Amino acid sequence: MKSRKELTIMQMNDSHAYFELHTELFWSGNRAEYRMAGGYARIAGALAAARKENPGRVLAFDNGDTIHGTRAAVATQGGALLPLLNRLGFDAMTAHWEFAYGPQHLKEFALGLHYPLLAINCYDNETGKLVFPPYLVKEVNGVRAGIIGIASNIVDKVMPASYSAGVRFTLGNEELPGYIAQLRNDEKADIVIVVSHLGFPQEMKLAQEVPGIDVLLSGHTHNRLYRPAFSGRTILIQSGCHGSFLGRLDLTIENKRVADFRHRLLVMEEAVAPDPEVERMIGEVLKPYREELNRTAGYTGTALNRNTILESTMDNFLLQSLCDASGTRLAFSNGWRYGAPVPEGPVSVNDLYNIVPMDPPVETVDITGDEIRTMMEESLERTFARDPYLQMGGYVKRCRGINVYFKMENPKGYRVQELFIGGERAKPDKTYTAAFVTSQGVPKGFGTNRRKTGINAVEAMQRYLSKKKTVHAELQGSVTAV
């Protein structure tokens, strides 16, 4: 007689420490709409509703990018999130920006969680041992679920060195088959769930290479999958960002395989009933920051968002501020994905910290035209590499004062067709002065004579808003696919 068991999986990914309701962008036909969504109180409410509906049958997971991304999170090095996450009661998580405060801090943070942080691909440089547990087995409604974690592999490759001090990261693709076999054979797991932060393209390739994954929970690339993706028998979902969404996957398990499923991408809109206790806890966490963050810094006549891959209005505003603060005509910043949108109207100090929560110093560098071309080729390869495993996260580098025309389909090093600087065709040997923030804006190895302006990013944006009263940051065609 066949045994059928029901199991519900809930997924949160890339919430980036968005404690409360915030503006989120939704596409509607040919236009963007801005509506309120998100916050851990509503996430807690949705999790509680699922657990009440299916008592004893729910597993909940956090794919990471959780304890970094907003003012209170960075100011407390993620500490403000700890009681909230324990209240939400996930079963396991993995990590990416969690490493921003250093691996040792993350190890200590993980000890305070009521559930494990899992990673099969993060190793101690001295001992060669795993820094975090590789997997977990949970029995839910008679189903033995083996859960494997894969952290972001780019932490020691493109992020500041302090993020990976003493540890190294692999893709996890070589280790994964062994852990699947261990779960199936030794742990007698009925199904295997992978909680990953590699990114959707990478995880699709992983699922194609490695058999035996029943459910792959994807993170990092902020995809809103209203329908799941498939590779063979593997079901793959990803659920947006900023805590504005939760993924729900209802499974029917029969003879150690998924016999049926139903998937929903749940929007954490205002109508979702918040958990009162989590709402109270958030109020206490944010109380020391309210006065500072609620202050209006200025106004924008352009809706600011980061939802476009080649250029964004949010980063155009940031780059304008960098140029104004440094007196340069050129500016570069990283192609960050996170940052809740700001509709036309008032811009709060909170919005500014959401744009660049680390508040890094504004610096300048002398850089040649040839170096700018090479730097842009590197950024395009990291974004559009044909092999997903070579994609290194984020969108295309944000630029002001240049115009790049490129062929997306071209091979590495041959994408840039035309490069203009200040409206003139770039001169390879000419030196230009550019402003930037973080080592990802202008990576080390490019340019000379790096110097700090004495102004940090948030102050630069505040000064620019104060000077302009109302800023405009429409798309300018700084990077154009041709």
C-alpha cells in the first residue's frame, strides 16, 4: 500500500534586514507601480498562518542575505535581527552578506540562533574543516527531510577581504553528490532539500549536474518566480527580496519522491495580518534610530529603484552625489541589487541608508581610458558570463560620465563596442579622475592615486539633496546593449 504524506515548505530569501513595511516595485503592463509590502511582522504572521493551517507539517527556511542591508542591522552588526529570527522560527538558513561583519562574528551570531546555519562550501583555511554544519535531518509528518546548505561562493572572490578572513569558499557542486548520498543511504532521508545562495543561473546548472535533489530553494538573484523552475525531477523556487515575498511549496510525498506539488509566491502586502509580538519587538529595535531615519533629507522628481540591470535611477542619484561631493565628472559604484525603491516625493534619511547601508567613504582615483574599458569588460563578464558558475553576482557596474555600447552575446573581453567619456570617444592613454565608493566601485588594480574626500556616501547624498531641493535621476544610457 502506498504511503502519501503532506509537507509544506516556506521560503524567505534576500530579506536584507527590512524590518517593516516599505515601498516595493511591482510591474503592471508597461509601467512600474509602487506599493507597500514586507517586514518581519507580516512574514511572522504568514508563517504562523501556514503552521496553523498545516500543524506539524511545515518546514521554513531562510536563504540568507538577512542580517545586513539597513541602518539598524549594520549598526548592530546583525544583532538587532537575532531575537526576531528566533521568533520567526526557521528550521535552517545559509549565508552571504552575513559574512560582512567577518566570519568569526558570524560564527558567534550563529550560536545564538535556535536553528543551524548550513554550508557545505565554507572551509577554515588552517584546518580545512567546514566552518558550519553541512546538513540537517528533520522529521515532519512522517517524512525524513535531509536539508543541505550552500552559502554564496563569491564572498572571497569579489567582496572585501575582511568578509572572508581565514575562510575559503567553493561552489559546492563537487561536495553536493556526497552529501546527497549520505542523506539517502546513511540518514535514510525520504527527500533532499537544498537551501542555496549561489544565484538562480548557478542553481539551475547545479540541478542539471547533480541528480537527487527534490527541492532546491534558490537565493541571491532576487528572482520573483511566480512559477517554479524544473531540472529533471528537481523543483526550484526563489521568492523575490526585501522580505516583500514568501515562497510556499505544498508537497505530496509518496515512496520517497515528490508525487505532487502546489507553489505560490505570496506577497507580504499590507493586508497580511502581522504578528503583534514581532511588531512590538521591531518597534523596540528601531526606537533608537527613528528620529534620525524619519527625517526628510530632500525630494526626488524621479522614482528611484534598482530593478534594472544595466543602469538604474537609484544609482544615478548616488553617482550624481558622488560627483558633486568630489568635484569630478566621472563616478562608479557597484551594481547592488538590494535597496527598496523610493517613489517620486520625499526622500528620508532611512532611504539613503537603504541605498548604501555601509555608508562607505567617497574616494577618487586617477584612471586611464584603457583601464575603464578593461574594468567595464570585467563587470560585463561577471554579469553575463556564458558559464553561470563564472557569474559573480550583482548587476552591471553603475557609471556616470561615460557611455558604453556593448554586445551582450560576445565572448569575454570583446563585449565593449564603443566607449565614450565625457561625450568624447575614450582615449586609451588619457588619465581621468573618477569618484567611487567601495572596492567594488573601482576595484584595486585599476587606477592610481586613490584618495579619500573626507565625506561618506550618506552625507554626500544629503548634501546633494539639500543643494538641489528636488533631484532628477532618469536613465541616461550609460550602459547600452546593442
